[in-house]
Amino acid sequence: MSDNIIAHAEQVTKIYPGTVALNKVDFNIYEGKVNVLIGENGAGKSTLMKILAGVEQATSGRILLKGQEIAPRNPREAEQLGIGIIYQELNLFPNMNVSENIFVSHEKTLGGVVIDHRAQEKKAEELLRRLEQPISPKTLVADLRIGQQQIVEIAKALALEVQILIMDEPTSALSNAEVEVLFRVIRELKAQGVSIVYISHKLEELMQIGDYITILRDGNLIAESPLEDVDLKWIVDNMVGRDASKTYEPAPHDIGDVILSVKNLTLPAPHGKDNILDDVSLDLRAGEIVGLYGLMGAGRTELFECLMGLHPYHATEIMLDGKKMQSHVVSDRIDQGIMLVPEDRQREGLVQTLSIHDNMILASLQHYLARLLSLNAKKEQDAVRQYVHDLSIKLSNTRNLISSLSGGNQQKVVVGKALLTNPRVLLMDEPTRGIDVGAKEEIFNIMVQLAQQGLGILFVSTELKEVLAISDRIIVMSKGRVIREFSREEATEQALVEASAVGHGVAAAH
Amino acid sequence: MIKAKNDMSHLDGQTTQNSGLAVIGKILVSMRAFIALFLLLGYFAIVNDSFLTQSNLVILTKQVAINAILGIGMTFVILTGGIDLSVGSIVGLAGMVAGALINEGLILEIFGIVIYFNVWIVIAITLIVGMFIGLVNGVIITRFNVAPFIATLGILYVARGLALLSANGATFPNLVGSVELGNTGFPELGAGSLLGLPYSVWIMVVLTILAVFIARKTPFGRQVYAIGGNERAAQLSGVRVKRVTLLTYVISGFCSAMVGLIIASQLVAAHPATGETFELNAIAAVVLGGTSLAGGRGTVFGTIIGAFVIGVLRNGMVLEGLSSFLQIIITGVVIILAVVIDQLQVRLQQRQ
């Protein structure tokens, strides 16, 4: 290979309690090229990037930069080595203006004491002009659109004059025109010799901009190749595993009558013009597993939250089991028979300070009431034991803290908590995110068994393989709208990817 | 019922391994308030002969009861991740309410009459006033999204102002009532005793039992812990976060009013400045008892121990004739030490 390797990760392993996030991964960054890193959620992309950027430290393995071993202990050290990162989540201070954000912790000063606002603003204006954004450097970041904020984030990285720039899904919040500008800037940076690491889920996009591609799956390096030598099919195959779709064959389950019916649900954005959810209608039958597929910002999580009564949406009608759902109180919805297994286990699913037992019964406390408003300890224990057994949760004692469990078992506790409310419909948001392969299959089995018992299951996943493997029916969403429905038979990876890109411009041309 | 087939990954087994030393260390750290209490008791018992006398212990527990009762309410608030700075002012206001009702009665100007209530009704009204102030705290915090620190700081001023306003800064003296008006007996609350223990101590015992029951045995208690641990997860689990949070301030208001009654009764007078800085003592008791100011972790019983630690420390230092200025310094050091150890425990748990 003729291109120079500027940085090289060698046998990098990262172990979190309960999961191996990276397993002896090698990764090359070619100088002055766009190095695409791709893989499904939980494949280890972000972990690898965090190690490069000094946010996390590898458990074992080493990183070489121009032949020198480096081990940045924090982002500042990484920056000094010339490695910058643009995170997927925005890391801006909304209470400060654009130029202050761009130069935060790298302030231009007069004599090392006073901030030279004029110099900062001048430089900021220059950077923004390069990004073709007519944003005044004095604008408060809070007053910018999300897409513009992303541009500021990019300007911030450019201001550092790094030699390696990591971009973690930089386009997820950008409009098509903004994406074009970003690509132009990336080409410009390349010409200046900056090496880019580019993470994205949007396949068409990275076919357009990438030079090299590296594919991770479940923490392992799967393949690396120059992009000109490969096609979309090769990428998808490697990403999800060869012929991986539909290898999981769910046990047969009978599909009954419509149990949940949503008609014309619209959720307006708080400030912006586009609706977060736009006229969404769908049906779910008893015993049916329906997968919701879509890219980030498709509105899947928001749909679930609306169904739990969390947002002020408009809908013609939402019926559960023949009854209208009207109350916006979560506990009323749960009583009616709908329950959510949230996307982010740590942030939304579990109370870290509580025991396994207390987490599991949190949503169904009123089921164990005895005299004097008190809880019947035996009833509680029986219920918890039952589900620990049924879900085969591996634990030594239900009174231990929830954090003593592995990711997969924690997820099962969240599922157990939901099942203890006796739901008719279960909403599962990324139910297998961040858990290992064995546990994933267990979660699949649980879903199928629940369907066999007549529960309707609506689940969200960004993992193609997962959606294809387990769904009886697949609904694809994009930008808040339902784009298409696929039956299990007619669904293919290609078709789902294409449908999910509707409205995303760059890909829609195909 | 469902049943999953696959066996779990081998990684699980590793997490519960722990060396014996670490276990003992952990137990010692988690029982630190208890240990501190016994060390203090032992120390003062040895160095001062009058410490273990019955009369001193009664004085000691009477002092502790005040702080402990406030601490009980404060524990619920802090468990949700909040704080209640208004308790001291509610103590003062409650005393004034009771004092006014006994000495001056309820004046209904429109009808030109004055109603004097039976002491039991005076107590009930005072407690309701305390709960109402707590309710106001709760409404400001949960409905208007004001930070608990700010909301209760504001109410601290408002309640103190009301207490001062009620008698133009003066004291309601001699709260004995009169036989003709049928409102005698108020001083009995502070002066009376049962089985050798003052009523205030019994109130502390009963409230402690009740609070432990609520915290451990009722859905409300569990939900308080859940909110403090992860409000979002609690909300998604159907916990009525606002309602539960609001209730904790009502409980705190109730406890404060109870203390206000006890003190007014003990002094047989209601002074509007009563209870100043009591909120800080209550918070100190809660924190010493191992409750995390971040919410979600802690126990009512720990708070009681914490209140005893402070009480024993103060009482012992007084008996030893330590300068009262030095006493304040030592109390401060002990509180900081307790929180440092608290952080240590959190880190130990995370490492596990």
C-alpha cells in the first residue's frame, strides 16, 4: 500500500465490567485520507475513538503515532498530540457565544491573562466563513439551530489545527446543503494533510467521502480495505456478518387481533418548523413483533415516549385493547397495559442506587400492597424470584446493587420490571444495545416467548440484523414519518437502508 | 411463563469476589456513625463522671430529640435529592401559631368574636400550618421548577418574617391557658414524661418507627429512594415524581411544626426567633447518618444516630467545660470528616 500510516492502534482491548467492548483490535489511520470506521451500535467504534482521543484508556494494547507509542490520559493530552474529536453529542456551552465556544480552554489571550475577544472573533469568523456559515461569532450558541451548533463544533475542532480529526457521526443533525459544505471542508483538510477518522451509519455518505474503510463487529476487527475496492453489499455483509440476516429463526407465534392502534400522531418540535413526529399511524397485533427501523432523528424514541404519555402530542386516536388512551400520566398508561423498556439503561431504565430487587418492583409496587398501605415482602420476593428464574437472570443475591450485574443481566432486570406490570403491549427501545452476543439471543428468545403469550411487542433498533431476524413486520421511519412497511418475507437489508434514507438527500438520489 | 435457554456469559462470576479484609473494611465504613457514637459515649463516660448520670442523659436525649425529629423530615427531602432550608423558620412560626392560639385565640373580626381552642386542637392546627408551609415549598419546587435550595431559602425568610409579624417581634409568654377558656395543659407536652422519659423523646421514638416504616415498607418510601437515585427512570416506571417529591416537603413541614410545639411547650413561651440555624443542625444529622446529599442513598435510622452523635458530642464538650467557640469548630470538623468518609464509601462501592 502506497499511503502512509500516520497512526496505528495495535491489539487494543477495552474491558468494561461485564462486557468486552474491544477485543484486540488493529486500526490504521492513513495520512491525509478519510478513514471510515463503521459497525453497528455496540461494535466498539466509539470506544476505540474515545481511547484515541484520551477520554478512555485501553485495558491492553498500544497506540502508535508516527511510530511513537502514545497513551493520552485525557483529551487535553490528545489535543497536544494533534488528535481532535468531534463528538456525536454536542459538547457546546449554550450560555456562551460562538467564538467563546470555539476557543474554550484554548483562549487567545493578551499576555496570558485577559481574553482577546477581538482576535478570537476574527479567527472564528474566518473559520465560519470557511464552513460557509453566516453565523456571527457573537451569537449565543443556545440561539442556534442544532445543525448550526454542529457546524460550530466542527469549527472548534478546526481551530485546534490537529493532524488527526475524529468525526463521530458529524452529519446526523445537518441538512443536505450543510453536509455538502462539510464534505468540501473535509476534502480541503485532506489536501492540507489532515487525517480524518469518519464514523457514520449513513452508508451512501461514506461511500462518497471515504478513502479507507474499517469494519468492526461486536468489538472485533472484521475487515479493512480501500473503499474503491468495495461496494455497498460488501460493507453490509461484513457489518452484520455474512448471511447473518434471518439466521435467527424465531419460534412460531400466533398473531391475533389489533391490540394497539395509533392514528395520525403528530408531535410538533418545540421551536423548529419540522414536526418531530409527522402524522404517524400504525397498528400492532397481539402476539406480533414489529420492528421500527430508522436512522438517528427518525423519531422512534419520541414515538415511544408519546405512547407512554410523556409529550404533548396530537393524535386522532390511540387505542389500547379497545380503550382510548388519554391520560398523560405515565402510571395511568402503565395501568392500561403499556410499558416501555427504555433505550438508555443507565439513564432511564435503572436506579443505580437501588438493589436488583427494588429496581425490578419499582413499576409495580401497588401490586404487593398489604395492610396499612404497606408492602408485603413475601409477595414482592415471590414476584422477583419468579422473573429472575423465568428470565434466567444470573445473580448471587437480589439485594445486591443493580450495578453488580453485567449489561445483559441489567437489561433483563429492566425487562422484568416491565413484565411485572402485566403489560399487553411492550415497547422496547434498542433492547440489545450494549450487551454481548449471548445475552442478545436470550433477549430475542424472551421477546418471542412474550409474543407467544399474546403480548404485542413494538421494538426499535438501528441494527439491521436484529430487525430482520426477529420482526414479523418492519416499519421504517425517517424524519418523523412512517415511510414504508415490510412484511418479514419482503424485507431486505438494502430495502430497509434505502427506505430509512428517504428525506436524507444525499442517499435519496439512489 | 417465559423461559430463556442460553446460559449467561462467564463474566458474571467475577464481580462478587471480594477479599475478607475488604468486606470488614466495608462494614466498618458503613457502620461509621454507630462506631463514632459508641466511641464518643465511651470516651465521655470515662473522662466525665456526670456524663452517665440519669439527669444528664435525660437532658441529652431531650436535646437530641429536637434535632432528630427535624432530621427525620429532612431525610425524606434529601433522599429525593432536595434540601429543606426552611425547617428552622417553620419551628419558629409553629411556636408562634400555638402561642397566639393559646394566649389570644383565633380572632374573627367580622363576627367580632374570639375563639379559644382546646390544646389538642391548637396542636392539630399548628401541625397543619407546618404541613401547609411544606406544601408551599413543594409546590414551588415541583410546579414552578425552582431549585429546592432557592425555594426553601425563600420560605426560610417568609416563614421567619411571618413569625416576627405575628406578635410584632414580641414573645407570647406564659402559655398556660386558663381554666375558663378551657385551653390549659400546653406546658405538659414539654414538661411531662412517661416511664422516666420526656414526651419529646417518646415523640421522637414514635416518629422514628413511623418514618422507618414509611421509608422501607410503603410504595411511597421506595419511590422516594427511586427519585433520588434516578428521577428519569422513576418517571418512566410510573412514579408520580412531582407528587412524591411534594409530599416529602409536607413531611418535613410536619416534623418542623412538631419541634416548634415541643420547644414552645418546654419554654412555656413562644419566641419568634426560635429555631434559627436549626436547619443546619438537621442537615448535619442527616449527613452524619450516611445519607447522600445527592439523593437516593441513606436511612432514617442513620439520621437518628447522626443526631445522637451531634448531641453526645455537644453535651460531652459542655460537661468537659470546653470553650463554646471550640465546640463549634469541632462540630464542623466532624461533619466534614463524615462527608469525606461518605465519598470514600461511594468510591469503594464503585470499585467493587
